Amino acid sequence: MKQQIVEFVDTHKIIAIVRKLDTDLLLPTAEAVYAGGIRLMEITFDPAGEFPEEKTAEQIALLNKHFDGRMLIGAGTVLSPHQVEIAAKAGAKYIISPNVDKSVIKRTRELGLVSMPGAMTPTEMQAAHVAGADFIKIFPSDTLGIGYIKAVLAPLSHIKALAVGGVNETNIKDYLAAGVKGVGIGSNIIKKKLIEAGKFDEITALAKLYTDQI
């Protein structure tokens, strides 16, 4: 099952990132993104605590049940083994973090989920790989730059990398050409003003703008 998830990410490449979205808007947003060709969605935990962990888990469970394998749902901003457990119980298939925490990677592996920690330096990337990460999220990608990513992946070609931060419709091909296996995209697709206005057809069009390029 785990290998199938890895292959699914390799194939579909784009993870739509959803942060603190009202539950009543979640399904129509996910359906709009799905209609645009995206097959991966990340629901993030809120480290500030304004959006409770339990609500994040409920949203993961809702999407997991609704799409039933048609779209794979993961948890984002996972900062503790406890959050890994909550996400796993809700049906998350992959665990994404902004940092390298070996205890989070370990618990993710123990529960048979795909591990995607965030790293910035070659040292962090290799340490995460050795700890058992399946993908390394290079973050923040826009700050580091496409040239940086290409440079570090030359000697670290064994690492499956994801670019997150600043990926848009004009540079997604450049990131993929630099060697990443996929990308994470948040507000460039999940535009809350459009969602709150009920303009889900425009969300679909945005999603398609990206999927057409891969």
C-alpha cells in the first residue's frame, strides 16, 4: 500500500494545500480541485491552535471517506508523533512537515504512512532520508530558488524531492525540470476569496492550469 502511495505521488505530482478552511466549504473545494485534475490534497494542522487538531482530523476523515481512493488525502504541518497518530486514525495517507523531526518520521513509518518532512540544507535532506523519509519537501522553495534545488539534487539524486513555496503556473515546469518529483501548492490554487464567493468553477480552472502542464 505504501509503495502504491509513493507511485501515486510520482504520477500525479501536485498536492493542493488547504489551510483552515471551513468544513462546509471543504467538499465543494475538493471537488473543484478534483475536477481540475488534482488527485492529492493536504489538510494542515494549525500550530497556533486557532483551528483545533480534532477539526483537522475530522476534515481529513471527511475527504478520505468521500473520495475513497480517487484522491489521496494527507496531513500537513505535522509537528509531533501525536499528530501523526491523529492523522493516521482519520485516514491520512501521507504526513508532511515543515521540518525534519526524526520522531515524526519514525512514527509515520511505524504506522505505514508515507513520510514527507521539510528540509532546507543538504545535511537536513540526507538526515531525513537516512531516518526513513520517502520524500523530502524542499522548503521554502521560492526563497532557495530553482538553481539551488538543481544544485543540491545533483549529488543527492537518490532523494525524491518535492518543491513547496512559491510554485506557480509560470515556474512549475522549471521546478520539475530541476529534479523534483512533485510540488505543493496552496493559495495559488486554494484561493479563499473565490471559495467564499462560491466561484468553484474558477478553482477548477486554476487547478487545470497546473495539471495541463504536467
